[in-house]
Amino acid sequence: MSDVETRLFSLAQENLDLGRDPDWDLKLSESDLSSMDAVAFIKLVNHEFGIDIPPEDLADIDTMRALAKYIEGQTA
């Protein structure tokens, strides 16, 4: 697991009430997150990694794995 994946996993465990560990390949829309929780989590991710994910890029980020890859691309 990369450093980004490890930190993202921890953030998800600490801040998302999933009732289980995050599934890297489950579509975020299928993860029982409310839209408010999803927006709050993306804001947290932006802050933690010092990035700003524009709304048009969010449409292509459909799993936690895709989010980790996006972050890695922005912070490389």
C-alpha cells in the first residue's frame, strides 16, 4: 500500500461511518455514503493532501483506488 493509500485509508476509517473497512474497488456511489458525507470527505482529502479536486474531475473518481491514484498524480 502506498503512503497515499495508507493515509487515505486512515482518513476514511476515522471520518466515514461505513461500519467496515473501506473497499478500494467499490464504487463510492455504492458505499452508502450520503452526499453530504462525500462532500465533507473530499474537502478533508483536499486539505490533508494540499490539493483542490475540481468538480469536473470528481466525475472520473469513482472508487477509493481511483481517488488515491488521482492524489498521487497531483502530489508527484
